[in-house]
Amino acid sequence: MADGFWTIKKGLNFTGFTMPTNPVDGDVYFDSIQGFLGYENGSWGPLGGSGVINYNTNPSIGSTNGYNLYNNGASSSPTTGTGGTVTNLTFASTTTTPLVGHSMGVLTKAAANTQGEGLSYDFTSDPAFSPGLMAVTFQYQASANFVLGDGTPGNDSDIEMWAYDITNAVLIPVTPYQLTAGVASPATYSGYFQTNPGSTNYRIIWHIATTNANAWTFKLANVFVGPSPVVQPAAQAPISFRASSGGSVAVGAGSNLAFTNVLYDSNSAYNPSTGVWTCPVSGLYIGGSSLQCSAGTVIVDIVVNGGSPNGAPLYMQDDSGRTSDITGGSGLLKLNAGDQVTWNSNNSATYNATSSIWMMSIALSGSVAMPSSLVRLHVSTNTQGLTGTPSFPGSPIVYDIVNEDTYGAYNATTGVWTCPVSGIYLISAQMCHDHTSAYDWAMDIAYTPLGGTQISIAHSEWGGQIAGAPSYIATTPTTRHISLRAGDQIQVQNTGESAGGIEGGPPGNFLDIIQLNPAPNGVGEGVPIGVSLDFMGPLSKVPANYLAQDGSSQLISDYPQLANAFFDPSTGNFAWGSADALHFNLPPGGVFHRAVDIASVFDPDRASRGAVATGGNTGNNVGSYQQNQNLSHNHTGPNVNNTNPGASSAFGSGRIGSWTTDASGGNQSNPNNVYVVKIVKYQ
């Protein structure tokens, strides 16, 4: 051995070793089962070499270091996974008959209702894995009286798995969240959750979700928390089809819309003879129609496998043979390969040649666009009364039937959904209503950024009364793509005159939210929305998700997040001006930028700065404008003697008074410069 290294010529035989009885941090031990182990923070754990990162520094629970009991109050889900007074739960380390290796932890529950209590472990990840999938694995075994789940929402297991984003104060379910085995014999839990961009501080939570009053023990060992080693397969090509009627087509009540003019069909999945489209690849789809009738009143449902509507049926009305009404809509569908989808007419009607049905994929299994941890919400409602509020913000529409809520982010009392994970989302909503009364119906999708002001990002309406029409009709379904951050909120609101109510039941009254993909660096996260950059190429090549700063007026509904970034709550203005309540201005080009004088030291004219456009900020605020000027000064010179004795001037013989030099210079004061395109991030 020299300089701290061994020279090994024929190898080493690691047999007959025993675990050190009094280890200290830094000790290394070879175990015949687990390989090399290192001692740190009071516990033995895997020692490098595998390329796998475990953020749990006490995986074998040789002590209870890092593990904490909590009480968040009686609830099937935790709030933070820390704090409170624990009365009926203990956690200890033991070396007696461990499940794996030489030690494990034992969670012991007394014979009492301990719902809301649990065990947690805080850890810090690396920035490279934010966002990303974080894996959670461990071995466990529960005693008799421990209640297992069956994987169905509402059929809780005694312990359920959660994660908590400490940085953003957001609770995240781990998928799967229930424990479904491990009473009769030891079991292995393997789950995952999606981290948020920019957040590296998290908490893993073992939460007691039930009111089971029986006593039990829960053995816990070999806890791993780290980047998911799952390799995503290559992306699946998008799937789509569209077919039109191709002419006047009469459809009987209860029949499929079998449109024969197939405009495109990427996977030859549509049968024009039967009107059946067979899903080729499992995933999330958006299906819809654009319909025009010459006779009849029609309700069209999207039906899966011949059963009840899956997702959003599409309602369409045409009264007394009118051909002027063209309507349609779209709904989100979660489909498995082989599912058969039809567009079914509830009433007899005749469709014109412009009518069409369509389907397209938005996230497919096996695609990098759809890890199974993506956020998904589908809520609906039965008939309910509404409060007439003919303006925005309106009265909330509460979807009280929660069909699917993968992250438990929807409040069925307030109708507010809080984004659990930053990413790109598709939001779709629909409302059916009684249109035989003389009201204008309208709804908006309201977006409230974390710490910001609520604005409308989508609006749809139906105006007026239709005599002889059926008792209800849907507003045109409203859909919006948006980049959301964890903590942003979405709510559907009634913004029409009606004080009547929603009709038609759950199939036609719904809110769908699906995360299309996590927010990658540079899309709403790496470069924050509202940041201005220099683009060195031509205007025609401005990159995606950016706008050229040209001072133009834009609709708030088109760029809601950028509008929110520009809105100054201290002045009530959009920084760069606004034409009216529906618009905001982009920053102008062609002017130099100057930092706001936050310390009120360097700009003596800060209070007199004007607005760059109508409705914009003034004074010492972002967006205020100052015209070109030079610092006030003068040029002085001595009186000059007249050297011509015979000359005289208005200042007297022999002297010349004040004088002015000839003008020189350009149209403005400026340093050497080159043109660039100033661009601003909007999504």
C-alpha cells in the first residue's frame, strides 16, 4: 500500500467479513448480499459504483435519522407531512430479522383512529432532475389488521404515498398511491412522481389515510428516492383522422354518423361503412365534430365501445330546417388500443355536405410526451341552478362529480383546480343549458396565476331564445392551451345573463384538464415569461414562444400569461399601455432600455417620466418613457477684442459680445449602435 492505494495483482476474496460493531461515518463494509456498503448519518447504505443516485442518506434505517412523525389532522390526504402532535404512532429502528440487509424501521400504530398522522422524510435533489420523474421504492410488510387498497379511488389503504414540494408548497400524489399487497408476506413498492421545474426540496410521505382503529405494525426497509431509471421509448407518431358527409346524409335516431368522405386517416382506423373508428394506440385523444343540418334537431354523443359517452358528448341544435347554424365541439378521451369510437345521433336529422367528424392524438402511451404521471382531471355535474352574472368575473360553475383527479387538485366545493405540476396543459369545458328562455348564455375559463390577478383565457356564448327548440343545448365547448406553473388556478364561470340552470347531466357539462408535457427548460420556466432578449436574426425567424417587441396591441385572451406579467398591480396599468380592458401593448422597439431607479438615486427626472402609450405606466415604474434630451448646460467664452480699429459693433467700438456657433450633429443623441430584434417570452 502506498499513498493510500492498494496494488492488487491477483484480486481479493471478500468472504468471512463481519459488520463493524462501532462504525463511524466513512467506514466501508462488504456484505455478501448487498455488496459494498458505506456508513453515513448513522446508517449503512449502498456505496457508489452503480450510477444510481439515492437521495435518501439513511435507506436501511440503521437509525431514525431523517425520518419524522407528523399529524396533519383527520384527513385521507396530508397537507404538508410535517408538524402537529403525534399520539398513537411510533417509529423505531431495529436489527431484529430485517426485511433486507441488517436493519429496518418499524412504524407501530396503536389501537386508535390515527387518520392524518404519518411518517415523512425530507430530501434534496439535483437541479438536473427538475423537472423529471422521481422514483420511490422500498420493501415493506404489514401485520394483520392493516387495510390494503385495491387501486380504486376511494378504497384507501391504511398507508398511502405522497410527495410534497417544499419549495412551492404543493402536495403531489405518488403513483400508485395505494399499497395493495404486503400483509401475508413482504412486498416491494415501486412508484414515482413528477418534480417541478426549479424545485429541489421535497418530502416523501407515508400517510395514514383511513379511520381504521385496529393496531398494526409496518416494517420498512431499503428506501430509495432518486431519478427514475426508466428509459422513455421513442416517440409515437401522431394519430389523426377526419371524415366529412360528402353530401346530404340522413341519419336516424340512435344511428352512427357514418360519413363516407374520408379526408385523411393516418392509421386506416376508420370504417366509413359503419362509422366506427378503432383506437390504434392507447393514449389521450381529442375528438370532435363540425356539423350543419338542413332538417331536424340533433344531439350527438361520442360513444366508446357502444356504452355510455366517454368524455364529452357534443350537443348541436338546428331548428325547423334552418341551414345557417354550424356548430361543433371537442372533448378529451382516454382510450385504450382497440376501443371503438362512434359519433351517435340521438335524433333523426339530415346533415349537409360541410359536416365532418374527427379525432387526433395529444399524448400516446410509449411516447415521450406521455409519462403515466401526467396530470389529468375530468369532472362533471348534474342539473344545477346558476346565478346570472353578465360580466367577468362571473359566478363559479362547480362540477361536483369528480370522475378523475390524478393529483387531488380539484376542490368540488369551490370549483377551483390548483395546478400541482408546472407544464403545458389543454383545458376544455362545456355547459348545457335551457335555451327556451330569453337569456344570453355565456361561460369563461378563469385563470389566476400564483400571486397574480384573475383573467379570462377563453369565452363562449349562446344568445337569445329559440322557439320550438328542445329543452337544452350546449354552449360551444371552449378549449385553451396554456402553460401553467404549480399553484396557478383554473375555474369555469357563468358570465351570462341567465339565472336559470344547467341541464343535460354529466355527459354535456364537464371540465377536462390534461397535462400535455412537463414544462421543459425554456418553455415557461428556464426563461421566465415577460423576459426580453436580443434576437440576432430577421423578424421572419423569431423563435417559437416569443413575440417581437413592436409596441402592438394584443388580446389578453391570446397571451394571458404575458398580459399578467405586464400588469402592474401597484398602478392598475399594463406597463406598456392598453387600448381597452381586453387588450394590452407589447413593449416598443427602437428605444434604449434603462433600469427602473429602484433606489431613487440616479434619475432626477424619474417622477416626470411619461407613458409610452395610452394607459401605460408613468413615473418611476416599468414602461415609463423619457424623450431624447441633453443635460442642461451652456458654453461660455471671454469677450473678444476687435482688432480692427475702424470697425464697430453693437457692443461698442473695439469689442464683440456674446456669440453662437454654427449648428452641427444629427437628428438625435446616440452612441454607436447596431439594430437587433428585441423579443419577449410569452409562453
